[in-house]
Amino acid sequence: MAGIKDVARAAGVSVSTVSYVLSGKRAISEKTSSKVMEAVRELRYTPDASAQKMRGRRNQILAVSEPIRGDINEAKYNAYFLHTAWQAKNAGYDVLLLTGEDAVDDIQRVTRSNMVDGVVLLDIVEDDDRVMQADSYGKPCVAIGYPANRGDCACVDVDFDAAATMAMDYLHERGHRTVALLRDNERDYARGSGYVVTLRQRMLDRAAELGMRVVESGKNEAGRFDAAAFVRELMAMNPR
């Protein structure tokens, strides 16, 4: 990991000049400032936010990574973040929300600078780079969700396998043989959001084991279910 001396050497200036450029405590020429900032970017240098604090002292801040994407599910996003923030507050921690899509870089920036004491990952997808890179953070890391590869990251979630099995068994015991699966957000399925992939696959597997049929339908481009068309499709199949 690059230090301030490495930045000074690369920029051809003194360590104090680098410090002044980064802190803004003294006026430095635009030319020199540009050289320093270019070296900072090339070396991926991040100032240590805790350097002036007592060694071993905690910041009582947790990084919460939940990238804002174009296909965001606002209800789910808000619910998970607010509950996470609430529990952090109860434990005496503040949260630093990281919303950029360059999520790994964002996490590494705040962990390497010791701005935070730990990392919480939300909105997990099947192949999640944030989880794969957990060992590079140097801080405790937990994901709310189970990706395909968990690496060195602790993962917790609802047991969606058991939930799907219980749901299908319940319907089967009551004589139903055709089940409708209404998908709330097609984009979650397209990008491999962990919980929807797990839940759907287990429902399909259990249905096959029980000799049941699953009819799937998702939202249209307007973001609504075409309820009439879906009911007609079900009736045409003469479901029980």
C-alpha cells in the first residue's frame, strides 16, 4: 500500500507539500497540486483518517455498501438500509452509506484509510465482487445475502430454501397442482439478485419433486402485472 512518501517521490515534491495539498492548509500552485493529485490517483493513495487518533481507537462508524443502480427496488433498498442503520445506532455506531457502482473501490478507500471499523454489504447478487474482495478490506465484513462465492466474508440471510419448500408443501397438501409465481422485479432476476434466484429455483425443484406445475409471470414494461392476461392463461390451463 502506497504511503505519503511514495506520493511525494512520484510527484517530485516534499512530504510536507503533499500534506498541504491534501489538507488545503496552505496555498500550493495549481501546477504542483496537479502533480500531487495525479500521483495520488496513480498510486491509489488514501490518507489515514485515524493517524492522529490514539492507536487502536475505534471510529464507531460502519460502512454500508448498497450501490444505487438504474433498476433499484426502492422499497427493498430503503427497508434494508433503515433497519441496518437502526441496529447500528442501537450498538453505538454511525453508518457511512456507499452508493457508487464502483463498489469495491469505494469500500477499499474507506477501509484502507481507517475511516470505518467494519463493512456491511447489502443488495447481494449471485456473483458479487464486493464479497469476493472481502479479504482486501482489512476490516470485518458481513453480507446480508448468500452469493455463489462467499470468499472470506461472513454471510447471513433468510433460509429461502426452507421457505420455498414450506410454501410448495403447503399448497400440495391442500390439493393444488398448478402454482402461480408472480415475479415482482424482472431486473432482479436478470442481474442475479441472490434471494430471488434461490427462492425461484427451490420452488421449481420442489414442484418437480411433487409433480406440480409452476406458471411464472412478471411485470410488464409499465411496471405492472397484466392481471387479466395472466388469469386467462391460468384458466386456459385448467389449474386446480
